[in-house]
Amino acid sequence: MAQKSLQDLFDIFLNQQPLFIKKEALQETHTPENVPHREEQVKQLATILVHTLRGEKPSNIFIYGKTGTGKTLVSKFICGEIGKRAKTHGLNLIALYLNCKIDKINTPYRLFAHILYQLGEQVPVTGLPTEEVYRKFIQTLDKNKSTFILILDEIDSLTDTSTLYNLTRVNTQLQNSRVSLIGISNSSGFTNNLDPRIRSSLSEEELVFPPYNAPQLKDILFKRAEIALRPGVLEEGVIEKCAALAAQEHGDARRALDLLRVAVELAERNGEPSVTINHVDTAQKKIDTDRVVEIIKTQPRQSQLVLYSIIYLKDLEKGDISTGDIFEIYGKLCKKYNLTPLTQRRVSDLISELEMLGLIGANIISKGRYGRTRTISLDVVGTALEKGREILKYELA
Ligand SMILES: Nc1ncnc2c1ncn2[C@@H]1O[C@H](COP(=O)(O)OP(=O)(O)O)[C@@H](O)[C@H]1O
Ligand SMILES: [Mg+2]
């Protein structure tokens, strides 16, 4: 670009009134001061946890609800509040928050090491025997003479359930401290697969976070937009549109915030003075496409090939797609791309994983006395599909 026009471009951007005044308020990292429309959940949690203020051990709690229903926000919020109260009462209360997925906590060792680290104790990332770390963990908890609230967010990532077993029994080994657990999961089914002893201990109390409806999302967005944006930059109906789209998508507040933030970014990038409903539509396409691309890129090759097979079948437009159809095409594509084919069973597992990632849908159809069969549909459409196809071709080549 010629120097002159680049300078012109800087001028345009500098003279433009920014649409954001505090973008951070529309991002995940921002913690709002209160949590509207989760009063019931806050109250229930408070009722259970208030025992800690009397120095008793509260029940363990298992929280579940779909993504973006405020589980992380509420549990952090309440621990903060209870911590303040404990301080004024001179009680020793320590709330520890761990995100099992982000912190990659998949072994007992990592879990204990993480907690010890938060309590100011250094443990090497690997190397010590797990028993030794566990002993140190118990010692440190006891030394603190405190009530601990241990929040394990995205607890499904903790695949080694022996860790959970250890944790649910930790109080029997403590003399001066006690621990209560708050486990958080996006799936209600998580505890079903646990050892019954762990399950009953972990979910002494259960709390469900229902999806937000459109008016609630509108209200949440409105409050955060007030902090984030210059007054008057949103045209009529923008917040309503974001709320309506996110309500359709299992009432997800994260989605609603993303839609609004990206819509404003798009408007700002185009140098436009205000945000319209069209920006929200474009934002939706962009978010979907980015998400699909991100998932596809991070999948192993075999899984990419299974997805590619499904897209291939979909393009043929021959109606219902069965697992058998996919396996057949997958076999042919394996030859083409020089991959050793997996067994039908493994391919079936990969199909289930793609379903969990939201890229495909699976329906079980009963065929009367011929048993049941699974038909697969592709849940990626439009621009996201085009982009996805492109990325797959590139990744597999
Ligand atoms: N009631 C609410 N008021 C304001 N923001 C909310 C509310 N519920 C959720 N959010 C926001 O939506 C996003 C997702 O919430 P989060 O608690 O992370 O959901 P979950 O843990 O259930 O997936 C976060 O940015 C959070 O700040
Ligand atoms: Mg969360």
C-alpha cells in the first residue's frame, strides 16, 4: 500500500468514534458484579455453603447445566462473597477454584500439585511418587486449619476417577481442616458413570442450571452492553436479535455475548457509526465458521476423514446416511489418503465424538424386529460447511 493511503487509513480510524468504550465487559474474562436471573441458584448454593460460616463442613455439591448457563460465574461469585463474610467473622475459609479442562487436570498428581501450588507450596510438575504428593497435600490442608471449598469446574475432564475417590474420602484423613467439593459439569449424565460410592458422595446435593430464555438474555446483554459500549451505538433490535439467536441455541449466555461483541467488532472494522441487525447475522456466520474451522483443525486425521466421508455422502444427496455408508466411504478415502483404516467399531466411536462436538447429529431409528439403526445428519451448513470442506481437503492432502 502506498504510504499516503496508509496514512489516510490511520486518519480514518483515528477520527472515527470508537464503538467500544470497555470491550472487556463483553468478554468471558469479565466478571459482572451481580448475577441476574440466577437468584434461585445463588440462594440454593448459599443455603448449603452457609454452614462453612459456622465452621461446619457443608455437603458436597454437584452442579450441572448446559454451556453458558452461568455455572462458572455463579460458583466463583458465591465463593467470593462467602470469603468476604468469613474474613469479617475471622473464620478460616479457603475457596479454591480449578478448571479441570483448562488446567489439564487428568491425573491425581496434577490435581494435588495444582492445589498445593494455589496454597503456596511448590511441587515439581512431574517426578515425585503420587503418594508423596498426596501426603504433602493432606499435610498442607491440615496445617492450614481451615474449611476448604474446592471447586472442580468441567469435572468431566478428570477422567481418572480414582482421583475423585481420593477426594471424596479426604476428610477422614484430616484432623484440623475439612474439605467440601463442588463439582461442575455440562452434562447431567456425568455422575451416572461413576462408582456408586463416589456418586453418592459427590452429589450429596444437586443443583441444575436451566437455560436462559430470550428476555433473560436480553436483560443480561443490556446490562453488559451499558458498560462496554458508547451510548446509542446499537440500532434498535440488535440486542433482541442476539438474545433470540442465543435462546434458540440452548439459552447460552456465552453465545449471546459473543454475538454482540463480534457484531460490534464487524461494524467497527468497517468504519460504520452504529451496529445493525445485519451485523448480528454476519457475526453469527463468522462465529460458526471460526468454530467449525477450529474444531476440524484440532481433530486427529482419522476423525477428519470420518467427517469428510459424511460430507461426501451428504453431497451425494441420497437421503439417510447410515454408519455402514460412512464406513464404506471412509474405507475408500483411507486408500486415497494412505491411512490404515480403523475397525467399524472405532469409526462408530469417532462418529459419536463428532456428534458431541456438535458437527453432526445422530438419530436412532427403530426398524421394528430388525432392531435399531443410527442415521447421521450433518449439522454444519452454509459458509461454515464450505470453509470446513476447504480446510478438510487442505488438512488431509
Ligand atoms: N446471569 C448472568 N449475568 C451476566 N453474565 C452472565 C450471566 N450468566 C452467564 N453470564 C456470562 O456468560 C458467559 C458464560 O457463563 P459461564 O458461567 O461461564 O457459563 P457455564 O460455566 O455454565 O458454561 C460468561 O461470560 C458469563 O460472565
Ligand atoms: Mg463453565
